[in-house]
Amino acid sequence: MIKLNKQKINEAIEIADNSSGFEALATLPEMDMLEIVNNYESPSLFKNTLKIVLFNIERGTYLNEIIVYMKHHPALRDADIIFFNELDYGLLRTGNKNISAEIAKELCMNYIFGIEFMELTTNGEKGKNQEAFHGNAIMSRFKPYDPIILRLPLLYDWYRDEQKRFGTRIAIFAKILVGDNEIGLICTHLENRTPPEGRKVQMKTILEEAEKRFDNIPIVIAGDMNTNTFDGSKASEAMRMYEAFKAEPDRIKAPEKYEPLLELVESYGYDYRASNVPGKITRRKPIAGKGILEMNLDWFFTKGISCLESTVVNTIFTRAELSGVKNMEESEGIEISDHNAICGKFIIDSTVKS
């Protein structure tokens, strides 16, 4: 369990008040610790194909419904690897639970959790946070090893935001062994409060690190890339984004015209076209007085591993889509996350060996 000393947190807050949240972060090295739990042995038989899922679960607010979807939805259940974004850890708003540990236990999977942010408010709720962490996780039926957390270039100081918090966007790197094939895994969540060029800078940092760590092995990069084609740091842009997405469908169908990080990943030898459903909708954002802004934010980028089929799973709770689930009438119609899940069946390219 990752813990932070309250006195150190108070000292960091004082530093941040007089400088920046980023400078304060340097006094909290515990934020760069990974929680690694390898309770399950890797499958003994080599798998020809891997089922891989990516899901931004919006804190894990609807934890029970999320677990039911992961265990019973035909497209999601029995996944070999799951990349999760936005998991709470010791936050009042989600019952002070370690969301990663709760899900991994139910799915009987190993996991790595990395801290993106430490939340400093409870948003008016009565009670206290415990660890107060928020971050990303990789879950796997294979034991992950050689993990690191990579903090990405700071493009927005969240300490100055209404949602006051310490931290930066991150990428978690790890390896697994599938048969005699070593595979590199990267789970990330890029900044929304920056122009597209900023996300390109963050992605370049990830790609350069992958070149060093994952030489000549298959790689899967997955995460909420926040490819909203706008600078999300300005709340006033929401209305303009809604109108722009209506008038310019390529913001969903061909986001590479607006988000240079997609061309960048191709230049490094990664595929994003075959690994994702074309023109997919993975994010629903309500716009006051307008309706729902639908966006294409969540991606698989792959090298040395090919996608055989890909799917988008709508995450508005629908019992009819779940196999073997009875009752839960009270959950029908709940938006268990503001993101849809994406999943795919992948096969390791025979020309790439560890």
C-alpha cells in the first residue's frame, strides 16, 4: 500500500502556493511508487491470440456495475490484458476504496497501479480522503515485470485548477512473457487541457522511452489520448467544440487531420488504423443547453502485434447484453462511465521475437 506523510503533504502545499504544483511534486517521491500485485501465475500454455481491453472507468464510481461488465459482457470477459484509466485509490468520492485492487481481485488478475494525481479536495463532501490517489493501471493474466512510471511533460498545472491536485499525466511501462514472446505494455492518459501539439509532445516522450526499453519486441500502447482536436484548457470552448464536431465529422472519422500525435505514432512504426474501429465513439460529454458531445479519444497503438478484430462496447448498463446476469434492475440505464470501452483480438507477429 502506498502512503504519504501528512507533514510532507502540508510542506508540499506551501511550496506549491509559492511556486507551482510541479515544483512541489519533486518533494513527494512516493508519488512515483508503483503498486505491483502479482498474485496469479502466468498461463502455462502459449496463446496464439490475446484479448486486450482499454477502459477509462471515470474514477470507478460505479464499481459494482463495472465489475459485472468486465466479468459478463461477451466482448470484455476473459480479457488477457486490461488497460485502465482513471482509477481512484483512497478517495472519499468512491468510498475510500483501492479501485484497482477491488477489480483485480474480482477478475483474478495481476496488476500495476501508478499515481497520476493526488487529490487535495473532497469537493464539498463530508468526510476525509485517505490516500487520495488517482491514476492508471495495467491488469494481466501474465505476471508483469520490469515496470516503471514515466511522468510526462507538464502542460497544465492542476494545482491551480478548481480540482486542486498534485501530479502530472503519466505512462506505465511493463513487460509480460507470453510463451517465449516478450511483450511491452504501456498504459497512458494524455493531457486534455492543452492544444493538440501538446499531446504530440507527451506522446513523443512515450515513444522515445519505448525505443530504449522495448527494443525489437511487440508493443501495445493504450490509453485515453484525449484526441478532442481542441485545447481543452478553456471551458468556454465547449460550445464551440459541440458545433465544430457537428459541422466537421472528420474530427471523429479522421482525427489525424487535427491531432498530430497520430501521424507521429505511425512514423515510429505503430499502427492505429487497423487496431481501432474507424470513426469510433468512446467519450460522451454533456454540453449544457446543447446535448451530448461525442468524441473519439481512446486508442490502441501497436507494433509487432496485429489486430484481428476490434470492438467498441457501449457502457450504458444494459442487462440484455450481459450473459448470466440476473436481477440488477436498479442498474439498468446507468452510465457506468463517460467513456465506452474498446477491445480487440490481437496476434503476435511471427517476425518479431524477443
